[in-house]
Amino acid sequence: MGAHSAGMAGAGQGLGPGPQAGMQQLFEELAEGGNGLNTLTRMFSLDDTEFWKGALVGAAAVLLLTNDQVQDALFKSGAKAKSAVKSGTDKLKERVSASSVKEADS
């Protein structure tokens, strides 16, 4: 296992600095039977703003997909918006057809 571990460390170093290299090391540690809780704690750094952005987006998605009242409100708003757009396009069509009739009469 020692020779295999040394080969893996060399592969991880080849990735260079950055989040991918860190993740590679964490996965290698988990695969070799390292302390899972410690590794997971390092994976989910509480100072990482990208993590918190993702957590907020995920929480919002769960709220929207599971809350019936929120879904009803969104669908009603969507239906009203669709109705307003349709009404606007109908009025625009009427204006275009009326102006084309006036031009034809001239």
C-alpha cells in the first residue's frame, strides 16, 4: 500500500494548485480509509462563498418545488403575465391590421 500511496501522491501533485487538486487529495484520503468526518469538514469549508451561494439556490429550489402555496402563487403570477402578453399582442395585431387597411384605402 505504501508504493501505491506514493504513486497517488505524485498524481495529485501533477494537478497543480487549485480546487481540483484539493478535491483530488480529499478523495484519495477517503479512498485510503482516512477519517471521513475530518475530510468532509475540509470539503465543506464554511468560509467558501460559492458553497453558500449554492446552498441558497438549492434551498430556494426545494422551497419552490415542495411548497404548494408558493407553487400556486407562482403559477397564478405566470398566468397573469401570459394573459397580459397575449392581450398586448392582440392589441398590436389590431393596430397593424387597422393601419394596413387605412393604407390600402389611400
